[in-house]
Amino acid sequence: MKKLLLIATILVNAMVFAQTGPKIVFKDKDNTIDYGKVTKEEDNGIRFFEFTNTGDAPLVINNVQSSCGCTVPSFPKEPIMPGKTGKIEVKYNMNPGPIRKTITVECNAVNVDEGRIALKIKGEVIVKPVENLLEKKTKSVMMQ
């Protein structure tokens, strides 16, 4: 029993030490930003995914792609040093309707499968109700 425990401990330690290199950790829960309910008139559609390189080598982001042309991402071109943070900017075009988009990040991080991470944005762009001043004035006159 003691031998089995010793072997298991050695294997776990070997796995932990084997994963050296850059590691990317995003601030947002589930790598998702929720716009909530927004209007095109009151929101520019820009959000930021913040991340930290928690590894021991420079993190290089090679590419960031969106699932459609209505979402435009931009990312840091310079390596992110260990312990430092960076941001990926996402600009949604704010077309009315539900927002359900995926942004794929390709990098050299060792803590994600094949160096790819899926980021998501969700929410809903609603049309701001148009206030009809003539109708409002007519109602107030009728109440008098």
C-alpha cells in the first residue's frame, strides 16, 4: 500500500513539473462575456477579455478569429511575459437580436488543448422604443 501511494505521488509530481511554459487564464467566468440587454444607440459593442500569463515563459497569441464577420477581435501582437496581463478586444456590430458568438484564440499556452481557447459573447440587442410625441400629446389633451 505504501509503495502504491509513493508511486502515485511521484506520478502526480512528474505531471505537474512536466507542464512548464506559458499558461493563459482568463478573468471572465467560463470565458464568457454577457452583454445583457443593450441597444445600439446606447452601447458601442466593445468588450474586453482580460487574461494573465500564469506560466513561466512568454505567452504568444498567434491568431484570434470570430465565428462570423459581425464580431471583430483584436489582440496583443507582443508576447505577454510571465505574471503579466493582456486584453483581447471584441467589437460586436450591434445588429438587433440575440448575441451568441464564439471567438477562437490560438496561442502557445501549455494549459489548453492544442493551444486553442474558445471565448464567448452572449446577450441581446434590442430596438429602443420610439416615443411618439404626437400620440403622447393627444392622450394628455383627451384626459383634460
